[in-house]
Amino acid sequence: MTDTAAGSRVELSIADEIATITFNRPEVRNAIDDAMRSEFQATLDRVANDDGVRAVVLTGKGSAFCAGGDIAGMQKRLSAPPGDVAFTGWTRQRRLHHGVSLLHNLPKPTIAAVNGPAAGLGCDLALCCDFIIAAEAAVFTMSFILRGLVPDGGGMYFLPRRVGLARAKELIFTGRRVDAKEALAIGLADRVTAASTLLSEAQAWARELGRGSPAALALSKSILDQTYELTADQALALGREAQAICYTTSEHQAAVAAFLDKSKRPR
């Protein structure tokens, strides 16, 4: 099922319980403007609340995954009256970070299928996902420094957790390009495949990841995403609460009943 209005900057298709979200501005390498950001956030809200979606794949239309923030939007921001630049920027950042939080906190497994260049905010959004599978032609770059900016889409939080602090500093300070082979070697990407099979492999992986109990997946993800900030006691406490919830789910009860039925069969 495809649910995309004509002219949409973000496409959504759902098949076999997998939602595929596609950035759809190939003429500007899927650069994100205000309208596209709003559509993306609305799409994330929809799949988060759709019980028929078990996992999500994020990709880009055309030759690029996402070139980052739209330069025209940057020009518009800079043309604001001097007294409004800072507050206007703060307001835009709040809207951006709402979308980043929606993606990061989605209670379902997420995979970025990076089909081409992922630059700046595009790289940040890939890093927001639980997993990254890259086409052989994919390129990652934390290009903010080249625009006199800092990573504002979560990269300063997510990148060190993937590649380590020193490597993250080097990639952010230089803004250099990282090809798919290096991305896999340093842990920036989890898998690399041919462009022709990228989407099908990402969707198959998503089906595998989303096969388990939705409640157990959502609760596990919410705790794992906090692990680096928690003490062992705090993580155990959250685990206790999550397990108590799992005890009540139909998936757990059905699994126990099925196991007991098998154990009663003659050997």
C-alpha cells in the first residue's frame, strides 16, 4: 500500500508490515526544507501509531539519501532582521529536534537504507536510526563545519556512540567524506550491499527485526537507547518495570502456552 499525495516531499509505502519512508526531492538531492520536515514528522507520527507497522526503512529517491538542510532555507534565515536571527534559529531548531526525537524514539526497529550521499543533516538522520545499511556508492559526511555550523540533527550524540569519541571528533572537525567501505570498517554503517538490492535487503532485514513481540521490542529499545547514561542499578530497575509489563502481554502468554504444549508431546 502506498499512501502519498501528489507532490509529496516524503513518500510512505507499507507492505508486509514494513513501512518504507522515502525522501522525495531528488532534484535537490533530497535536501530538507520546512515543508519536507513537516511532512516527515507527520509520517513518523503516523507509523509510530500504526499497529500494523512492525519496522521502518528510511531511504532517498534518486541518487542521494539526503544532502542535508536546504540552502535556500539557510539564505532565508540569514535574511531575517539581525534582531530576529537568533530567536528564529532557535525556533527552527526546536522544530527540527522534534523530528529527530520522533525518529530516534520510534517504538519500532528503524533502518536507514543509504542509497547515496548522506551529508550534514542527512547523515544525522541516518545515525538516528537503529541500523544503517549502505549501498556501495553511499558517502557519509558531517559537512556542517564546511558551512560554519555544528551538527544539529543529533550527530554529536549518535556518532560517538557508533564510532567512538576520537573518531567522531575527527569526522566532525574535518567534514571529510567517508565511503561505504570505510563506514563499515569503523562502525558507521552496519552492512554494505549493491545498490540494486539495497532496498529489498533493508526491507528483509526490517522484517527479521520486527518479527518479535511489539511490546518487548519497544521496551527493550527504550532502555537500550538510555544505557550509556544509566547506572547498572537504573538499567536493572527499568528492566524490572518493562518485564512486569511483558508478563501481561498476549504475546508472552501465547509463547508460554505454546512451549508447554510442546513439552507435553511424547518424545
